[in-house]
Amino acid sequence: MHHDSTVLHLRNGGTSVILDFDGGGFPAVVHWGEDQGDLSTDEAQAIVVASLPQRVSGGLDEPARLTVLPQESEGWQGTPGLRGSRHGRSFSPNFCVTGMESGPSELVLLAIDADAGLTLRLGLDIDSAGVLSQVLTLTNAGLDDYQLEDLCLTVPLPGTAAEILDTSGRHLRERTPQRHSFTIGRHERESRKGRPGADATLLLCAGAPGFGFEAGLVHAVHLAWSGNHRLAAEKLVTGSVFLQAGELLAPGEIQLGPGQSYTTPTVIASWGHGLNELSGRIHSRLRARPTHPATPRPVTLNTWEAVYFDHDLDRLLGLADAAARVGVERYVLDDGWFRGRRDDTSGLGDWYVDDDVWPDGLSPLIERVTGLGMQFGLWVEPEMVNPDSELARAHPEWILQPGGRFPVEGRQQQVLDLSHPDAYGYILERLDALLSEYPIRYLKWDHNRDLVDAGSTRTGRAAVHENVVALYDLLDELKARHPGLEIESCASGGARVDLGILDHTDRIWTSDCIDPIERLTIQKYTGLLVPYDLMGAHIGGPVSHSTGRRHDLSLRAGVAVLGHLGIEWDITTLTESESAELAVWIDLYKSRRHLFHTGTAVHVDHPDPAVDLRGVVSSDQRTALFVFTQVRASSFYPVGPLRFAGLDDESRYQVRMLVESSTGPDAGQSPLSWSHQPLTLTGRALRTIGVQGPVLFPEHLVIIEITSA
């Protein structure tokens, strides 16, 4: 900030934030979005002046502007950024900025309200991908307790934001999109499940009417937090339009004693011309982290849908042999290996290898798996406990509860209180012992029920916040003790998908539903936040275990191949030709996973809802691979042209259909001309005109490869 100016212009990665410090309170946020270029002091000041509202009849004498922490003391009449009190007093703080440090793309602000006894620190940063992140820390500088009700981050929206997109869902059908017009008032999405939940919206998006993946200005927020949260979009009659995000706190959950602080989870905000650009920024941010998985994502076989609880050593050894033959690189033993666990009604909490089922321990299986050149992984559900377990009988006080009664059960289980030091210590000791005894490279970390009545027996207070903090600590401690350990976040499938958990884990399990038709939508909208390399996508058996639908291997594999590929299927029963076909898909994945997991994800806005076209374009725009799926029978026959977004307009590309033995059949009555000869087109022609789509049967797909000519 120039010393003679009250305007601060932060820039990075194609994004600008313009803040106006005119006045002693928090700065007004004049702009967040498209880079405004290199502005002089006068030009920046002019943008601010141009944004100032007039006074109107019936309004306040000084019209309130949206600040980084909007509050009633500034005349703000929308939802405030901070709510809390000292037993009813100090309910409307009036902060004064006392210090600031800023760089080209970051800002730290310090503010105080001496009368209310509160200090606040705001950290704001724009990264090289153009993603805005913000964190607030509130400290009680008074002499008595302060009860915090709500502390959220707020970002402005342009006036063009007239439509809202978020996601809902359920177990086996997470991330279902829903859209509606953005009217005056507040649209709020809350999670009260102690985890984001299967119905959580990963992003709350607001944009120009009809915005899609390729076009339309759109902005969005995400809360990087694995507990309860609140995301909201609000529009006031004053013309203020904004997004808010923060942790949803239970009554009395955060009481700050003198000198104590509360820090919000990080709020991530991204924008773009279309959702591809918006999500691409977030993907770039994730891939730039020092903790991001650096090795190629190994092809994973998980035993669950192959054997369920039937842990027969010979059968599992046969599965390992079959996995190695088709090119699997990681073998994960799922639920059923520990004491008393013959079904899902008992045993959770007793994390010892079951001597009855595994008389020689896990070594005979692990030695076969590692001898075949594969990593070994193990399923655990450490935050949960069955009432029918030695642990629950010995330590009922370690179970989350409101006091005097247990919560309603879910899946015959309750939830451990990891904020209880003894419970935390026991789980850490058990997992550490297993990881020390066996060469386990990977944990599938499950979490199979929502939290309700989640109180601590030590404090008597709500304990969701403390449990999320303890979970993060536990994951970090295990990784510190066992370098190279990878952990998957699974929660009844996709009920804990957020950038908080992904700071401590290496991938998410996208959904327990592996039906490829369902997965098209689930993966598309999970991908708004999570890049392909962190998204578990498995090839299930011929008949989906969650929908009963039957699909060819080409569809099951083609839908999964862009993600972190795995297998969830008893492949010991395959014929030689089926094994060979599966191996071809695994080879396709291995030969191109660098592209899938470093390139830009592209969804094409096709006018026909019966088709899906998605792909990945390399970061240098020289190669791309697209998957075209005929989801159901179309009104159009043939289906018409397919356009390809994300390529370089000026480059020339060769386009070919991958003639893998397993690609979907050609259902047309004559050959598709372009697919039987070399075809070279410019990126511009591919983006604006495209190529004729192949005639396919419903629920079939083809893979199209595009390479620089």
C-alpha cells in the first residue's frame, strides 16, 4: 500500500483483490476476481471512488460497504461476520485497525476493540494459481469469558452473480448438482453431521445466468474443514452480493477464557470464466503443496467387493496372484481382519489382528503381496466403536455423548472421543503398533456414521471442533512416525471430502457406488474441488453392488481411468480374455497417468443431456485425452458434433479414436469417416466446430486421443 493512499491492490495468478482503508475500521472489499493489471495509485483510487454508493431515503446516513468482517457497528444490516457476547454484553464489537503488513499478494491485519476486549488477526493471501485464501483469529483480551457463536469469512460477488450452483446428495449418490436463481435474501447450506456429510456442498458457486464449465463468470467458496460448517450466498436490497463461509459452532462449543484464541478454518475462494477455470485454480493450488503425493498413483485393488468379511487366506492369496497378473501395484485388505469382526455389528475399537481368522497374523498374506511387487494396505475405522467390543465395555466414557445417555446408534456403532487424551493415546498406540509390526504402506481410513449428540464426557460440552483438531493431529503423528505412509479419507464413501482432510491424507474415496453411470455425475462434481490424482475411481464387477445394473468392462474402466485407478472386483473368476482386457485398461492408465494427474481437467458443455464429454489436457497443451460417453438414448441420431475445449487455438492436432480392444462398439450403420483416416485440425477448429460424434449404444463410451501434429 502506498503511504499516501488508502487503497491496497493485491495481485497474483490472474486474480486481483482491491481493498479500501478509508476509515479506521476494517477495509472495504471493492473487488475480488479478474486481474486489474498494473494500477497506479490514482487508478486504484478511481476504482474505489467509482464504487461508492449514494445515500438513499430510508437508509443510514453513511451507507455500509462490505468489509472483510462486516459488522453492525459499521451500519451493516446483512449477516455479520462475527457473532458472540459476554453473557449478552459486548454483542456488537467496533474494531479499529492497529497494524498491517502487506506484500504484492498477501495481507496481515491486526485490529482491536478495547471496549469489547477483543483482538482480531486477518490473514489474506492470493496464491500463484489465483486462489484467495483467508483465515481469522479472534483473541479474548478481556477479563471474563467470551462466548463465540459464529466467525466467518466474507467475499464480495459481482452484480452479474444471478444464479447459484451447489451440490447435495446421499450415501451412494454424493455430489448431485442443484441450481436456482440468486434472489434477494440468503441461501445457506449447513452441515451438522460432525463431518461434511454425503449431502454437503463442496463449493458454493454463484455466477452469471447459465454459467457452465466452459463459459460464464462464476465465483465460489469452500471451507477447508472436516467438521460442521456453514456456507452461504446473500444478496441485499442495497446491491451488496457476497459469499460467506465458516465453521458451524454448537452452543457453548467455543468459550474463550481470558487470553484464549479461536482460529477459523481456511476459507478458499476461486473464480473463473466457467467452472473448468475456477476448479483448475484449486487443482493447481493443491498440486503445488509440498505434501502433495509425488509418486505416480499406484493401481489399487481393494478386497471389499471381492470377498466382504470372508477372510479366507487361500482366497485372498489367489486374489493377490490375479491382481499381480493384470498389473495391480497396491493391494488393500478391507474390513474383517481384527478381533471379533465377523460382520459389521461388533469389534470396532479392538484393533488387534484376529487370531481365529489369522492364526499366523497378517504376514502370510503380506509376504505374498510384497513378494509379487505390490504395496500392502489395510482398512481401519479408528474413530468408531461398536458397543459390542472390548473397548466400549472397558471405556464407555471414551464415547462421544451429551451426558447421561448414548446418542442414537448408526450402523450399530458409536463414535470415539479423540479429544479425550486416553482414547487418543490408545488409538495412536494400536495403529502405531500395527504399522511397526507389518510393512503397511497405506491405510484406508474409514468413518461410517454421522455424528449426533457429539459431546465430551470430560467437559460436558459439544466436541466436534476438538475432535477434528485431534483427528488432524493423529493423522500427522502417524505419518511422522512412518515416513512414506499414505492415507485415504473414506467416510461411507464420500462423506468427508474437503481440503482440510486432504491436507493430512493422500486421496479421497469418492463414493461407495461404483456404478459407472452414477459415477459420471459424482466424479464430475467432486472434481470441482478435487483433482483426478486425489480421487479414488475403481473398476467394479459386471453387476454394480449398489444399483444392480450390468455394464461392459469398457464403460466401467473408461469412467474410472482418469482418476486414481483401482479395482473393486473378484478378479479370480475372470476368463483369460477378460483378464487380458482388464490388463489393457490398466496399461492405458499407467502409460498416461502423468497426463491425467498433472493436466487440466476439462468438462465440455454439450447441449445434449444424454451425452457426456470430459477429458484432460496436458499443461503444455500438446496432448489430451477425452472420454465420450453415450449416457442414455439421445433425441439426436446420430449424436452430432463433439467440440473439445482447453486446447491451444493456434496449434495443429491429430485426432484419433483409441482402438483399444476394449473400447465401446461402433453401433452405426456405416463407418465414421474421420475415425478411419489420419485427421489433423487446429485447436480452434476443435473448439468451435468439432468432429462428428460416434454412434454408440446407450451406456457405452469411446476414448479420443488428441496430440500435437
